[in-house]
Amino acid sequence: MLLSTVRARLTTTAAIALIAAGLGVTSVDSIEAAPPSGAPVLHELGETLRFVDALSDNGRYAIILGDSMQGEFHVDLVTDTVTRVETLGSIPLDDGRTVIGRLGADGEVDRRVDIFTGEIRPQDLVAPSRELIAHLDAWPMTDPEPIRVLSTSPDGRYQIVRGSTAAGRGVRVWIYDTVDDLLVTPFEDGLDASDSLSVSGPRFFGGSGEVRYGTFSEGASYDYVAFDVLTGERRTVIEQPGGSARLSDVSDDYRWHLFTSRAPALGVAPGEGEVTFRQDVATGTIERAGEGLYRSIEIFDGGHILYEGVVDDVDGVFSWSGPETTTLISQPVPGEPGPGSVRNAEWSADGSVVAYTSYYDDVPERRLYSVGSIPSQVLSDGTVCADAAGARAGDFVGVNVTPVRAEAMGFGTLHSSGVAAGSTSNVNFRPGSVDPNVAFVEVGSDGRICFTNSVDGAVDVIIDQLLVASSSVFTVPTDGGAVRLLDTRASGRVGASGSVCADATGADPGDFVGVNVTPVRADAVGFATLHSSGVPAGSTSNVNFRPGLVDPNVAFVEVGSDGRVCFTNSEHGDVDVILDQLVVAPGSTFTLPGDGAVRLLDTRSRRSVDVGGSVCRSVVAAAPGDFVGVNVTPVRAAAIGFGTLHSSDVPAGSTSNVNFGPGSVDPNVAFVEVGSDGEICFTNSEAGAVDVILDQLVVASGSVFSLPSDGGAVRLLDTR
């Protein structure tokens, strides 16, 4: 069992009364990173660089402390590049150039500092608005920077904000609705930070509708609470087993809980002291965690635990995932005069990378090691390429692009390796968002396709190839690739129930065009439909939107007799729209399932898709072996999860088409082969129940597309 004191990576009652990291939770395909593995990598940084002090979320960048008041240094663990930083208490960000820390002139105020240019910015990406400040004027503030926006919900509507009050009232945290200009909070005057109850780590969970945080009282009773900002409902999601605990930690997905207890009800014998337990929140199972002594410890998604300590007289870094599973990840390198120790272990946000200082009592030199596969994010204005599967140069591939763990609001473009990214985009992202989109892109002469990030901040990207089409199926609208057809931000908004049309490029009437549709600056929650100029919008939709949301989707639409395609808004409120044409397909490529799109399924009128469950439906006007283009919209999700659309002839596989969370409405397009029984299926992940709406858009014969592998979709790239 684990004993001893813990370096405060876990929340303790001795910690400051309110810890408000406010970081968004990101989950894609419920991929649980494995603990660090592989041989330790020695980073030769010189004798004076001694101690690991912080590690970036992605595990690539470290802050190292130097000897004799030399200050702090930023280290790229891939290239071993060392850069001195001017901040104190620095935390490296995933973009490889920014740290958050204190500057001498600012005292205790943290700033964002570019380590290469010296540019100084406020710590928070979003400044408090005048409206927000007006709400909080009633509270006399004492901090040098009294009001901070700690984080923003994935859809941009809600903010977690903090202020320090005068007269000994301490720190208060509020939830602010930027659309309705309201403070929405579980407590009357902000998240309570009184002597009797403290709050730690409030953060948005899943979609925009829920904030989760930990609470602890004077009796050290830890509970974790969910607050629904839409309904005002507050509920306990994890109740402390045994009634009290000195330490408590929870995984990012809230599935796993790590805590210490002396409670006899948990089997702790008299005089045994503090015992550490792991709780599976989904099943309620509680078991003793790990073995030996530890100095620092943390639990991660998937339930695995990492700790620095001593097991059987070995000092090192260990992992534990269940009974009899203690694994030594790393220890001081053998052959040096002993005894050796591992200190200052820091791990990445998902627990897949650890960096630590190794030293021996008789040797003054400290050595920096890392273990694990260090990822290579797509940096600001950076490009990463991947080999297409089962495709030749000039073919087109359909891919699902999922940006995750974004450092800032931005966008990305998928393009052929033979051309520049251009001015259009395929995906938009922001910190905490998980919004996939489909793109069709021509394969370059080297057999590759590329993803180029915007200049705003680093991001990870996952690219799943769905299908292959020959060059006779698709053409690009211009020599440079995609082309922007419409941007109403420059021409005037689309009113409620209004329509706007644009000329298709390089396409004749009756052809089909693939268009990326991005609604922005919406006044209200609503939806819209892209359709031929020759037919009405119908009852299906291509995109959903809400204030603050930037969530594009792809639509294939027939060009009208006047050479145009149209966007029709719902009746809920005004919205701007951006239309980027990606490809052109001859009219013979697709047929429509009816006069337009057809709704195949809406589980809201029947039963939700259970955890791990599947639901299948017959397609319209398509034969077995044909492909159908389907708009997939998951709604009313009970938890963060993902779903896969697939042929009824094959299992779901390991890739996905849509991601979702409580409160989210994020549709995506999928092209899927019709099964031998004329059906296609939607399979839910293991996270939680969800409703799903399937709208069939087009039909393509089996000769139009091919799959990249016998098993279907193929993951081309995952920069995590």
C-alpha cells in the first residue's frame, strides 16, 4: 500500500482555499494513454541544469532549475534545445515558445511570455468584458489583476471567472453567461471559499452545460460536484467513501478517484495509518492502490496511477493499474556509485510521458531523463503530412479531421502535399473543444496529404482516412484547390428563416459540389441547410450553431439550374456563414435519396443508444455495396464520448465519426458502405447513452469509392 506524505499534486486541506485551474476537459475516442514505457532518454544539458520543475501538458517541454540562483530554463525534450526564461515559477505551454510565470516588476501576477521574442501578454487568453466587470463592481477587489477569465466553455458561451474580494472575504469564482449577460453560479455570491467549505479546480466538462469541481470541508470530506448552468441543478458525482480523506484526486474523465483514508469500513486496521485507495466511479469498486512509499502520485484516465517513490528498496518512478501490476518505469541508471534517487518527477497531462532528475549521493551532477513517446504537436503556422492509404497520386481521399488539445482559438486546413494551404479552412478549434470534420483532398505526387495549422497556437490533430476516390470522380474547383464562395461577415448576415445563394465554381448545373459550411456569430441556438437553388431547404439540416460556437460541417449538394447553391437559416435567429467549396463531382457521381435529403433515424422519439450499443437503419434508394453520405448528429449525451457510423456487415472498428459531450450538438458527415441487408449502423462508445439523428444526403454506386483497407477506415496520424 502507499504511505508517506505527498508532494501537493493532489489537493490537500493545507493548500490555498481555492484552486481554480479552470482547464477544459478533452476526450477523443476515449483513447486512454498508456503509462510511460521504453528506455530512459538522457538529456545532456550541462552540470548546472539540475532539477525538473514543470512539464508541459503534452510532455515535450520542461522547465529546469539551474544551480546557484541561475534562474529557470526552457528545454525542448525532443531537440534538447535550452532557452533561458525571465519568469519565475514558470509553466511551459504546448506551443514550444510560451511560458506562464511571474515577472519581477509584476510581483505575484502571472504573465504569458514568449521565450524567443520577449513579448509579454496577460496570463488569460480572454480579457473580462465591460459587462462582466459591471456585474462584479459590487465586490471591492484587492488583487493587482482583480478579475480573471480562467477558462471558456467549448462553445464560447460561458466563462469561469475569478476575483479577490476585500475585507477578508477571500477569493470568489463565478460562472458568467456571455450571451444573456448573467452570473450563473452554484452559490449565491460565487463558488464558496469560506472557512467551512472550499472549492478546487472548477472546469467545464463535456459540452457547455456542465461545470465540475471538487469540494472539501474542515473535516477533510472530499466530494466532487456537477453544476448544470442551464438548469441550475447541482448534484454530487463522487461522494467521498469512508466519510473523510486527507488527500483526493480524480481523473480527467471523472471515472477514477484516488483517495487516502483511515476508515475501518474500508478495511483499514487500527494503527495502520493512512491507506490509499482507487475507486472506479462507474462500478463503485474500491481497492487498495499501489505498493511501497511514494512522494508524489496522480491518477489518469483509464485508472492507471503514476508515482515517484520507493518499492522494495528501489527508488524510482512506478505505475500501477490494478492488483499485482506495480511496474518500475525508471530508476537511476545502474553502475553509478549509490544509493541513487529519482526526484522531481513531472508527467504529461495524460500520463504517457515522465521527466525526472536522477542523482547519486556521492555525485554532484544531476541528470535529466525522460521516459515515454514524446509527441510532436502541429505548432503555430506549422504543417504535418501523412501518407494516404490505398490511394495514388491524383486520387482523392475522404478523411475525418479532429483537432484536440488546442492552445488557442484557431483553424486548420487539409490540403494536397503539392499545394500550399491557401486561405480556406476545414476545421476550427479552441481550448477544450473536440470538433471533427470531414474533408476531401487530392493526394500529392509523393502520395501524401498535409494539415496546416493557423498562426494562433499549437494543436494536436487526429486524421482518419475513410475512403478513396479516383481522379475521375472529383476535381478541385481551382488550380490552388478549395475556393471561398461566400462570407456574409463582409456582405450582410442571414436573417432568421432567410436564405443566401452563391455561384459554384468549376461546376455545371446538375453537378455536385462538396462545401465546407461554417456558421459563425449566431444570435441564438439554431440550424441551417445547404441545398440546390432549384429545391427548397426541406426538413433536414447540415449544421447546428449557437452563440459563440464555431463548428463547421461538410455538405454535398447538387448545383441548381442557375449554377448556384443556397444556405437557408432556421427561424431562431440571425447568423453569418462561410462557404468554402472543396471539390466538384459530375452529376453521375451521386443520386439523391428523394427530392432531397431524407431522415433515416431520430432516436429522440424512441430510445437513446445505450453505452456500447448499436442501432441500425435501412437506407433509401441504395443497394448493398453502394455508399451513402449521411449527416450524423449526436444530441442529449449523458457523458463525453464518440460514435461510429459503419456498414451493418462489419464492426465499428477503432476510428470514429463524431464526438459529443453533455450539451453539445456537433454534427459531422460520414460516407459508409451499405451492408448486405441494406442497412447502416451507428455504434456508441462506452462512455454514456446518447441520442442520434441520421440524415441521408446522397447515394454513390459501389464503384465510386473504395475503402483504404479491408477493415475500413485507417488512422493516418495522431500527433498526441
